Amino acid sequence: MTSASGINLNNEWHTPNIWIDMVREVFDNKISLDPASNYIANERVKAKCYYHKNFSGLSHNWYGNVFLNPPYSAPELSLFLTKAVKEYKLGKINQMIILTNSGTDTKWSNILTSKALIAFTNGRISFIRPNGNGYGTPSRGQMFSYLGDKPERFIEVFEKKCCIPNIGYLK
């Protein structure tokens, strides 16, 4: 849902299993942390630990193999992406995959595109509502951003299954 000014008002965009399975494949089936989640979403993600609205990922350390489907509204999106890059640079994260829309024309996108390997989806992801029903397709396509020491694995999994990787990776 968007406001009259075009700002996204909905932060509950749960990731379908097909995409989470790809994340797990890159991470050898071990998602340590989902820092922007909730109980319902984690039933699908199956992270060992997740942070939620009342125990914010913005206020706690990130570690291990991180999957992040951040809130899509402003300013939370930029805050989560800035935190993600900071935690990675501090060496707390082994690998991280971040799912966002492919808003390459946005300021928040620059936080990722200059630092991560990007895989753009072929088509749009049909996200899931908290009640289990689909949303239909969003107005933009999506991208998965990878930070970590196994970029070849990320490319192998995402290219084989669905996506177009960006070869301009900066570690």
C-alpha cells in the first residue's frame, strides 16, 4: 500500500519459499540471523535467530549468515541497509543476502550497489501477506544483494535458478 505521496506504508512483505531456498543453498542451509522479521516470517525463513519490531535489528548486533528482507518504507529501508553494510565491514557477518526492490534510481540503492554483488530477478516476486495470502506482484522488480567471501556460489545459485548477476562486484 502506498500513501498519496507515493511512500510505501506496508512493511510486511514476506518472502516466498522458492527464494528462501536459494538463500539457504548459498549459505549451506544455515541462516544465522534474519534481523527484520517476525514469528510468522521466520516459520518460512527458519533463521536460528530473528529480530522483530519490538526487538529491533537496528539496535542489536548482526552475525553469521544473514538474510535480510528489510522494511520497504522510508526511512527504515535506508537505516537497515546502512546497518547491514556497517555490520559486514566490522567483520561480524560471514555472508549476507539482502532482498530489496530494484530501485536503482534511489539514494538507498547506492548503499548497496557500490558494495555488493547484485542479482536482478527475471520478473517480480509475488510476496506473501502475514496471513499467508499473496499480494500479487509489486510495482517494481527485485534484486538480491550479496556481501561475503563466496561470490561464486551466490552467482552459481542465483544465475542457475532465476537471476541476472551484476559482474561489477566490489568486495
